[in-house]
Amino acid sequence: MTDKLKITIPNTQAEFDAVRQLCWEYRDFLLTLGPEDAKVVRTFYSRDKYAQIMDSLEQHHTPPNGGTKLACVDDRPVGCGMFHTLMPGTAEIKRVFVRDEARGLGVGRALMDSLLDQCRSRGYSRIVMDTGASMAQAKKLYLSMGFQLRGPYQEVPEHALQRMVFFEMEL
């Protein structure tokens, strides 16, 4: 990991705007993974629905409902991740993304470590999350961190089940 990497909790409008920009880049990236993956992205993240999520980021992904992390290298935003309360004691990690320029620097692991630490400190006892089945590096990272594979933890359309992988970790 680079010494110039900083993982912070966004506090300012500019920092939340940087997270929003990264989230839109993440959605755009997911749309490039192939037609079947793009169909799944559009199922869960239609442009309008995603815009609503981004507009309400501070309400759903900050205390007491969740948390957000921003990764910067040399003060330049390069990654983000967030969580929200899925049910009492359980948080769902969402939208962990690292720009191409920062991949291989340990940013993804640092983001995940920071998110897990924040979840522990907030009293969550379990984390769930999902990722695309084609995202080999993400799956490798999550498994190396102690996440276990599991089935869906909420209702998922049939066409999406084969394109997604689900994880769980007890804290």
C-alpha cells in the first residue's frame, strides 16, 4: 500500500460529490462487463433509481443509518465504499470501487478494512454483500478477508442469480 493513501469519512459537500462521481464511474464500469451483467446493473441500478440513491447518499450512508469512506492518493479521489443497515445488527457493504489508476496499490483492501472497522465500532455483528460473478479480483479480495460465500440475502430476480456472488462475515 502506498504511504500517500488516505481513507477518510467524507464530511464536506465536495467530498460527497467526489464519492458520487466515483459511484457513477462504478456504475459505468459495471455496464462494460458484458450484456448479461449490464442487464443486471440496469435491473438494480436503472439510471433514475441510481440518481435517487446518489441524491440521498448522506441520508442512507451516514450515521445512524450507515457509513461512507473515500480513498485518496496524493489527495486525489481514487475509490469509495459504503454500508447501510440492512436489519438490526447486519450491515450491507455497497459500491466498493477503485479507479483503474489506483488498482494494485492496496486501495480496495484498505477501503474494506476501514469499512469493517467502522461496522465493528458501530456494533454490527454481521456483514453481507454481493458482487458480480465476473469480478474475479473482488471475489478474491473478499474471500481473503474472511468473507464466506452464501446464497442471496434478499430477493433477486432469476436472471441475476447466475451473474452475482453473495458473501457474509460474522464480526
